[in-house]
Amino acid sequence: MTILDTLDRIGKTTQVKTKAITEHSVLNEAYDYEKPSSFSRGLRIDLDNLVILLISGTASIDEQGVSVHIGDFDAQLRRTYHNITGLLAAEGATWKDIVRTTCYLRDIERDYAAFNEGRTAFFREQGLDPLPASTGIQAILCRPELLIEIEAIAMFVPKPKE
């Protein structure tokens, strides 16, 4: 059987469903901003018996869409992890389901050591083993006061409904 045959078979037998991920207790919707932005906080993909969560770039933003912890890298990192944790929980996932992160730092030379220290501590708190694949990139972020933004991919098999 060729790869094309396999993909054709999967396409005929697989149901793919998508929906936006929302968790208002940690983040508002980007389209509710004073200057609306056109993206979902994340996307849930149900593929037969596999769930994939694509978490959009997430930063130190509160429930009203306001940047918080201005100038405090460690606090921004903790708030970013808090926001991602809430988005994961909204879909029945945890950090143990994360397979990949992409981390955008405004100033990688200045902040990478603090980022790596905070990430290591957070991942230890979560009991992650193995650690997710990850890339760190220096980038100009969407708001000048933000120092870090993280996007993530999670994959898991949903628990049977009781």
C-alpha cells in the first residue's frame, strides 16, 4: 500500500471536526478587543479518537484583554503559563498532553536565561517527562509591553464519557 493509498483510506474513514477553544475565566476573545483581532485563542481538532489542540500565541493578558505585569518578565511568563493551562483545561487537557511549544521572546539575549529557568521550574511542577519539543525565537510581539508569547500543540486521546 502506498502513502497515497493510506491517506485516501484515512480520508474515507476519518471524521475531522474543529471548534474554537474558549475559556473566559483566563482570557477574553481577541475579537472582543477594543481593536478586534481575527483569531481564535485555540482550535480543537477531533480526529477519530485523537484530539489535537492548537493553542494560539498566548501572553500575559488578563480576562479583559489588558496586558498585565508590565516590565516583569517572570510574572509575564507565569501569567502566560496560567492562561495556557486554562485553555488546556477547558478542553480536558493538561500540560502532560503538550507535545510542542514555540516561545517568542522580545529580547532573547536579555531574557533567555530567566525564560529557561522559569520554564524548567514550571515543567518540573507539572511533572513533565518527556519534555515537549520546543523552539525559542526572538520576535517583535503584537504589543510593545509584552516580553514573551507562547504557542502550543497538545495531543491526547479523550477519556470515555461516563
